[in-house]
Amino acid sequence: MPRTDVIAGLDIGTTKICCVVAELNDANQLIISGVGVSPSGGLKDGAVVDIESTVHAIESAVEQASRQAGKEIHSVYVGITGKHISSLNSKGVTAITHPNREITHSDVERVKEQARVIVLPPDRLILHAIPRSYSIDGQAGIRQPEGMSGMRLEVETHIVTGARTFVDNVEKCVTRAGLNLDDMVLEPLATGEAVLSNAERSQGVCLVDIGGGTSDLAIFQGGSIFYSSVIPIGGNHVTNDLAQLLRMTVEEAERIKIANGHCVLKDIRETESVAITQIGKSETRPLKRRAVVEIIEARMQEIFAHVQKEIEKSGCKDMLPAGLVISGGGSQLKGAQDLAQNQLEMPVRIGSPSGLMGLADAVYSPTFSTAVGLVQYGVNDLLQSGGPSGGIGTLSGVSKFFNGIMNRFGTR
């Protein structure tokens, strides 16, 4: 029978807000017990632009998931993304002064603190500080230095920062919906929990989550995140292109994109056509499908061109044997996998949640990757620390939230 451990993940996206609820059974297996989805009209490109609209959408999604699960939801793990997100790598160094030169837990904590000492503008804060690897006296590639001997300990850390205003606005939306924040999690980190295998993380893989307003990118190597960025283009840009160039409503453009969209023009025959309804017209008219696909292909090519630039910027171009994994709603466009594989010249697969129990069929889609990943992230939190680390919903103010995040990521 399931225990009383209830974990909820809340994906606050530009297109939709999704809440997934899960429980742990006695064998620590994840059982999906509730799913709720609500249209999102209060965000643009991943940033909150209408608090009241976002609050209502959160309440609706959480209520649906809570009712289906038969459990009250008091706190959530929330995904964070947007153009305001940026990242950098930082190093920390400390001397080992014990007579026996054995590295202790306090030494590891001290060197991680050194890596966190970076200069930030007052309007930004650190969201994640994730150790990538350690080195002892010049010997690199060490994962767990505690208990080893040496005189000089170094750590390389991946640091993710965000705009303080954005964090404040997300906090307001969640707390006004009557919820506490267990934690805020960079969305590609969460998505990776749901769609990547341990082998892919270890060998080297690039994950791209194509959402509505943005596409989140993360590169994993050696089992942990190596590089991350946010591309300010997503599925909504494809829809808007169709709406503007074909003179139709956004709703009609979205329908056409889902029903007749494709990412590879050469796969479409000249004889194929679609019926569209343009603005100001009461009747449908035929249009060559190739005209629709040409618009979609151009925008998707732009997204994957940005992905290629970010991979080159990371310095990992020749270090990704596991290739590219694409997820999110935008990955469901027909031909997206083929387009990415041809353009980036690497293996590509579609990433969906797997290995779940309970209402698993309801979330076996790339659309739910981030929400499911947030739940799995929360499970790891419970199993590793005995409970959620606590976020701004349970602490007072952004500064304590920042401290809580930093403390937890220093021990993961």
C-alpha cells in the first residue's frame, strides 16, 4: 500500500500549467495518482505577465490533480525557466590542513562554498550550484573526495542564476494559490530526471525541452549537468508564424499545426492540401500543405540552429556519444526528430517519461516530461534528505529561499 508521502510537481508553462501528483509505496516505487492540466494565459516566454490569470490556472490544475488523487496538495516542486535564466561554471579551491591530510565532510563543504563566491548584480540570485567534479592535488575526475587524502582540493561547479523579480512573481503566484514551495528546479534538470537514462547522462547527452515560449537546453556528462541555457523560441512561435503569414487566428493556427504540421518539407507531396479558415472569412478554403510545412520547417530549423550554437559554445560538440534527446510539446511535431538528426548530424530520439506506475498512461507523453521530472526530483529529495528542503513558501523571503537552495545543492 502507498505510504503517506505525497509529492506534487507543478510545471508553470507558457501554454499550459500541469500538476502531477505521485506517492511512494513501501518499495520506494513512484506511483502516479493524479494529473491536472489548465490552459496558461498569464505567461509570456516563460515569464509571468498576469499574476491573477496564472493563479487561477494553478488552482485549476492543482484541484484537478488533487481530486483525481484523492489527496490534498499543500506544497509543490515548481519548474523554472525563461529568458532571464543564465549559467556559468565556477571553481573553488581549499587547502587540506589536517595532520593526516584526510579530506573530511567539512573540507568538501568549504570548497563548495568557495565555488559559490561569484559577483552578481543585485537583481539576480543563484538558483542552483551543482558540483560537476572534484580534483585532489591535480588529479581530476573525482566524484566523492570525502575520505581520500590530499593537500589541495578543487571543485568545478555549474551555477544557474535567475532574475530576482521573476522568482518573486512565481512565489506570489504559488502562494496566492494556497501552496508552499518545496523547491524551485531548473526545468531541463527536472526533464532530465524523467527522460534520460543513467547511461546517457554518463556518456554525454544534450537534452532540449521545446516548450511553448522557450526551449530549455542542458548538457549532461559524467552523470551530472555540464552546461545549461534557455533558447527564447518555442512552439508558440511556430503557431504565431502560421497565424500571421496565413492570416488566421492563433486558435486556427494551432489546430492546423497539430493536425497537418510537419517539420520536413521534402516529405510532403505537391498534391496534399489542407482546409483553413482565415480571419474575416466564414468558409474554409483549400491550401497546399507544403505552404504550411514550409513555415513550420523554417522556424524549427531556427530552433535547432540555436541548439547547435549552444553545443558549440559549451565545448562539447565532440563529447556527446548519446546524441540529442528532444522532449516537450514541440518535439511532438511530425518530422521533428528527422529534422534535428539531419541538421545536427547526430543521433536523436524523442524523450518521454517511462517506468512509472499508477496513472502512468496519462503522462506517457513528452508534454508531461517536466511535470513528471519534478515529481521524480522530489522523490530523490525525500529519499536523500528525509524530506523536502523547503523553499520560499515555507521560509520568509527570497534571501532564505536562496540559502535553502544553496545548502541543499551543496550536499546533493
